[in-house]
Amino acid sequence: MRQTRRIRINAPQHRVWELLDDASKLQSWMPHIVAVHYPDGRPKGDPVGARFVHEMRQGDQVSSYEGQITEYRRGELLAMMVRPQAFAMHAVYHLSGDDDWTLLEYGCDVKPTTWRGYLMVWYGRRLLNSILDQQLARLKLAAEGHQL
């Protein structure tokens, strides 16, 4: 399943980038993230290949998902592979713009890795779309300086 979105954010590109790239700011637009860890330490310099773990709240439970940064160009491109149970997600954030606005182009490929994953993706696609739309709307609001 492939998801793509394009949104215009009325904020400078560097502000949007900070929200994407700084793990400590992810909770401002992804409230279900509890923590981000880097098993090999936070990368200095080029982070491509760096492994991370997202701890995410799902109802009353907290689950951990491993991931890896696959592409990175400071200020304009961040791509990562995240592997929740039963499927893999490759997400790409691409930014362009100027000091007044940012165009965010987002793409995500979700590929089941087990039969259970096929069922989860098939039956959960509306929920996944809803979560994606909510996250990107929150990112826009956070970048534009609105209280969430």
C-alpha cells in the first residue's frame, strides 16, 4: 500500500525540518511516541544507516518498533524504514520552500511481511490513512506555531 501527501506549511523550511529531525520534538506532532532511542548512539554527521527504536503508545500498551534511516539530506530529505510487527514501512519526507513557507511531500510504502500483516494492512488501511492525515495536520500546526 502506498500513501502520498503534499501539504503547504506556512512556516520556514528550517522550522519544519527541526520538527522532523529532532527526536525530542517528535511528540509535538506525533503524540503517541513515548520515546526514541538510538541503540548505537545518536549519529554525529551523516545518519544514513543509523538504527533507532520508537516506543509508541497504543491504547494502554507501549510497543517498540525498530527502524533505520535510509536517506538524509539536512534540511530537505529524511527517509526511514520502520518495522512494526507483521509489516514494514518506508517513509520519506521531502521539504522545499523558502523563509515564508514549506512544501512537504510525504510518501510511505507499507508492505506486509506475514499473513497477519496482510490482514492488518487490508483491514487497517482506513485507520492508517486517518493516522497519517492527523500526524501531518499536527506537524503543520506545530510548525506554524499553533498550540496543540
